[in-house]
Amino acid sequence: MARKLNLRIWRGDSKNGELKDVQVDVNEGEVVLDVIHRVQATQMGDLAVRWNCKAGKCGSCSMEINGKPRLACMTQVASFDENETITVTPLRAFPVIKDLVTDVSFNYKKAMEIPAYEPPKDLAPGEARMEQVDVERSQEFRKCIECFLCQNTCHVIRDHEENKKSFAGPRFFIRIAELDMHPLDILKNRKRTAQEEHGLGMCNITKCCTEVCPEHIRITDNAIIPMKERVVDIKYDPSRMFAGLLKREKRD
């Protein structure tokens, strides 16, 4: 049975905009994306919204719903109080293109800065072999749908535009962690570059990225913190530092 829902939608572009109130019918079992589509079809024909699969697997319909980064296609209207006004706004960390659509190209630029998996030079196609335990270690990180909700909620990016040049963000820390765990990847300096080139040290592990991940990836506990610990082992291990001093003395 349909009922009326009070919806507040942000309308505007990169220059200006405002929240518009609208009342729309909502049916049992519908998600926020359903009612946005109904508003688009019946009241705001030029409303811009990005979406694709409507199954929580493409990451396209990322937005902020009542101030929390979510996927609109996975947010049940029934999860809110019947008399509550649902406010829908674009991702705050990225520039607005129009209405609920933001420019997330920052993330694709960061992806290009991370070297791809590099197999051993003598490994012929079809000869790669891995232990199942090594497959399972990084399987969690491969569930990422690149919705960029973690990037949006990370305050290092969200609240400090100047950090974007030197900070890759949680989505790409799990990518680096995945490659670092790969037993056949020959690039052995990924932990160091995560720290020195991608801003791993700027993360203060508040776990806000983990909280909004729709795939329930334990970004902080299973990727960022272990990688921070390994960076300490590499850069500040006393035995390594002493060995480095000996090498320099021999060269001198």
C-alpha cells in the first residue's frame, strides 16, 4: 500500500544549489533509488542521478542519505521513521557536476599512480601457481565495487582538499595491500611507496571508511593497520638500521 514520503533533494551544480522539498508516493519494499526515480519521472524530469545495476554491485548510486554515505539502491525506505524527511545530497568530498552526480575522477587518477601486478619475468602464461591460503588472504579486498563511499567519508580527503595530491585514500590502500600480499608480485617496495608516495601515514585509523563499506571489507583492521605495522618493520627496525649503517661504513 502506497504512502506519502517527504523527500528533500539537493538540486544545483558546481556554482550553486539548494535543497528542494518534494512529496512522493512510496510502496512497501522500495529503496531510496526507487523514490528518486519516481520523482525524476513525475516531478523533476531534469534531475541528475547516477545509477546502473540497482543491485549493490556497480557502486554508481553513491550519495549521502540523511548525512551518511550510502548506496541508494541498498537503502530501504522502511529503515527510516514513517514521518521522517529523507534528505538526499551528493557525495561531499568530490566536486558536484549536477544535482546528485559528482566528479569522482580523482579516484581514477589515483588508480593510475599505483603500479599494476608484475609477475616474475620467467613465468610463462598459464604457469602461475598460488597456495589457497594466499588466495584467501586478499580475497576480501577484491570485493571492492569502487563506490568510493570510503573515499568520501575519509576526513583526510573530505575536509582537506589540499591532501588530495599526496593521499590515495582507503580504496587504494586496500589495492596496495592486495598486491603486497600477492606471492608472485615482484614489486617488493609497495609498503614503502604506500608510506612515502601515497600518504599512508596521514591515515589516523578512525575506521570511518570501514563503517560505510557496503561490501563489509574490514579496510582498517585488515589492510591499513597491518600495512602501517609492516612499514614500521621496514623503516624503523633496529637490526635493519644497524645493517644499513654497516653497509655505509664499508662503502666509506
